[in-house]
Amino acid sequence: MKVQNIKNIEKFFGVIDDCKGRVELVTGEGDRLNLKSKLSQYVSMANIFSNGEIPELEIIAYEKEDIDRLINYMMNE
């Protein structure tokens, strides 16, 4: 799923932290980083966002409950 225009990065990672299953970020090279890992969060964000806003990410969530949680976040953000 594509996630766009993330302005509140702390809130976004709070939603990720609340997910029960694995949530991965797909890099431009096709690598997958586990976003539940704080180290991966810091490394991925250092490489992706430059001005405090993330324009677009591709993430994969494996649990339906987590997909619903992420969709709800995107619709209400």
C-alpha cells in the first residue's frame, strides 16, 4: 500500500508501533525494512524525508487488523 503526505512522523510511527504483525517499508531498490524496529525507523527516515514531511512510502502490512489501522490513520490524518 502507498502512504502519502505524512506530516506527523511521530504519530505515524505510533500507529506502526500499535500494529500487531510485521510492517515493512519497501525501498526504491526493492529491499524491505521492518518498521517495527526502532533502528530501521531511524535509518529509513534519515534516507527518505528531508523537510519534515514524507511525500510517499510503500509499506506492507501482513495482518488485516494492521491494514485497517493504517488505512484509518491515512483517512483521518
